[in-house]
Amino acid sequence: MPAGAQGDFSTLDAWLGWLETAHPVGIDMGLGRIGCVREAMGLRFACPVITVGGTNGKGSTCAMLEAILLAAGYRVGCHTSPHLLTFNERARINGEQASDAELLPHFQAVEQARAGLREPVSLTYFEFTLLAILHLFASRGLDAVILEVGLGGRLDGTNIIDADVAVITSVDIDHTQFLGTTREAIGLEKAGIFRAGRPAIIGDPLPPESMLRYGDQLGADLWLVGRDFRLQTIEGDRQQWSYRGRSVSHRALAYPALRGANQLLNACAALGALEALRDRVPVTAQDVRMGLATVELPGRFQVLPGRPSVILDVAHNPHAAAVLAQNLGSMGYFPFTYAVFGAMEDKDIVQIVATLKNDIDHWCLTDLPTSRAARAESLASIVREQIGMDGENPATQRSTAPDTVADAPATAGQPASGLALGGIGRSVKATPDEARSVRTFHSPALAYQDAASRVTENDRIIVFGSFLTVAGVLAHRRLQQH
């Protein structure tokens, strides 16, 4: 039981509930507090550790590394964040989520070490749970550990472990209040996971100069995409690609099972990391093929089976929105695209909407269950401004069509408000003047229900933005299926 806490801490939910308020703020950058507890726990790894940072593509790259190493027969631990539906997603051993029973002793070990310090410190939710998962991994005699950076790099909790190989997937503008407002500033923060004399794999084709300078001054072994390793494709061939590194080449590789235009770059960075570790965890071309063919990761341009097409994507910054727009454009023709969108208030929402406004016809905007989220009405104002829809124009007021829910009061099971052009429904063919709508809702589930009630089987629904947006829709669909 945590020092000073009361209640039953025999369940994982009890620990996680306590951690929600155990530290004064949710994000508290720095390695001092977590480093003290790590030392008290004696956390060390004999196996290679791969730490993956970057603005976008971290989770996908971790998933590919994990899948390839598992295909090669290695015992692998993989820590990612945040989770979509259950906390256990953050801790995978040999491809399986750790159970509550497996995790509990390691939460207790963290608390014992924390409370036993001469001057006890408090830890954030991320820091405490990261230590517990690292302690679990250290107890299992693994062959490799993969860590996804939570935020930035230099001051992120994962940086208490000296990575044998560091990977940076991409650098773009995000989390500016913590990392800076330019690519140069953000790149320098992300380069903080580099170590002297150890490989640093940079998968961004245009890395910030600050990152390269830091790596050179540190004495890291910089691997640059396009110089030290590269992907090669044949024009017109969307079935195969090749990897060429410093001393390893893999030809006739199938495209990764993860969909999206950026996934080849992520796969290339993953293979660069594995080439750098080839003396410790060698993999064959067949291991690579099997891993890329079987890799799975929910919420990364995930196209659900069935019709209408439903796409889930945790794109929540302008760079990810641009990739999402490219991916949507490659899907072919759909009469209408419905978007379920919710985002945190600190994101560049204007640029996200501007990037995707030409790909989306109907916006179902949602509140999210956190004080950090932008309100749906605020999102609606931005969308209306970007698409040229005047909120005061009578043509854009709430629809009175019987097949919409725009006029219903904001009660359970109903939208917070609705703004529609003409009341487009399942059986109504929209005219050009009725081709766009903006509606707001209290939850992702309600927003998704509205989109699903209006869409035809030839249309598509894209659920994107915060992890909480995708998680809300996934949870709703799971509930409906059961």
C-alpha cells in the first residue's frame, strides 16, 4: 500500500486510481525524482535496449521492431504509451499484454523503493508505471527491450535507461509548451536519448541541424536515412521494397501490414536499428518479412473490416494530419467522408483542420473526458471558419430534417448541438449545397453514432485526433458487439 494512502490496493485499478492524483501535476519533466527511485530499485538490463523517440511514428516503429524480433524467436519486452482501452497495453512480453496479476508486485516494488528513500519523492502516473513495467521486464530475462519515449526525450522518464540504440522517427511541431516552438528546439530535446559511442538512428529525411550537431559533439554513431541506410522502391510496384544499410541489405520485402504512406520510413528506421544490433540480436531476411507481414497496431490508419469503411487514426498534430490526408487520398473515391474528431486544447487545431478540410464532408466534433481537451463547440468554430461556413447564416443553423438528431436536446444519448446544411441522411442524396455539415457532441461514442446513422455503405468514417477519441469509439464498438 502507498505510504499515507488508505483503502484496498490489491487491484491494479486501485493503484492506477491513486496515481491519477499522487503527483501535483500530470506532466513533470525531469529525471531527478524517477532517477532516485530507479537507483534504489537497482534497475539494470543485460539485454539490448532500443529507445524510440519522434513526433510521429514511434508506436509503429516499436511494433515493427517487436514483431521482427519475435519472428526471430527472441524474448521481447515492449513498453508503449498511451494506451487505448486498457493499461495493460503498455506492457507487452513476447507479444502478449502483461496481466494485472503480473504487474501488481512490480507496482509494490516501486512504492517500496520510493517510500524507502531518505527523502521520499512523488512520481507522476507515467513515471511510476514506467518503473513498474521496467522492473517487470528486468525480472524476465529478456533478449531485448523496446521503449517508446513518452514526451520529448532528454527529460523523459525512459531516458533513465541508457539505450543501446536510439531511434528518432520524425521531428515536427508538437508539445510546444514542453519542447519548444521550432523544429530545431524540439530536435535537440529528442536527441537527448542519444549516447556517446552508441548508434543513433535518424529516420527523418530532413533532421534538424541541432540534432546532428548534438550527436556529433556527443560522439554518437549517427545513422542517417538516405546516407547510412535507405529504402528503395520500384516505380509502379506497390508490392515490394528493399532496404540497404551499411553492411546489410534486404530485398523483395513486402510492404508492412500497417497501412499508410509513412510506414515504409518507419520500417526502414526499424531495420536500421536492427542492423546496428546485428551482433547481439541477429535477424534474417525471412524474420524481417514475417515480422512486417504480421505486425499490428490499433489506431494507426487502421481500416476496420466491413462497409462502410471505418478508419481509426490517432493523428493529433499537423505532421500526422498531413500523412492522414495523403493516406485518405490513396483510398480511392468515396461519395462522402464523415469525421469524428476530438483533440487536446494545446494542439495546433487550426492547422490540423486546414490540412484535412478538403478530405472531409461532415464533421462530428466531440468533447473528451479530460480538462485538457478542447470543447466540441471550440472545434466547431475553427472548422466553420476553415471551411467557410458562416455560423450566423440561416443556411447553417440546426437542421429540422427528421432523419437527423441536430435538434434534440443535449441529454444522454443525444448530441450537445448540431449544425447541418440541409439535413443529410441515409436515404437523402445531398446536392452540392448540402454537402457539408458540422455537429457537436458530448462524447466520441455519440459523435460516432451520429456519423453511423447518416453514412451509406459507400461512404467512409474517419475517427481521428486524440487517443481518447479513438479509444471512445473503440470502446463503443466493442460494447455494441457484445
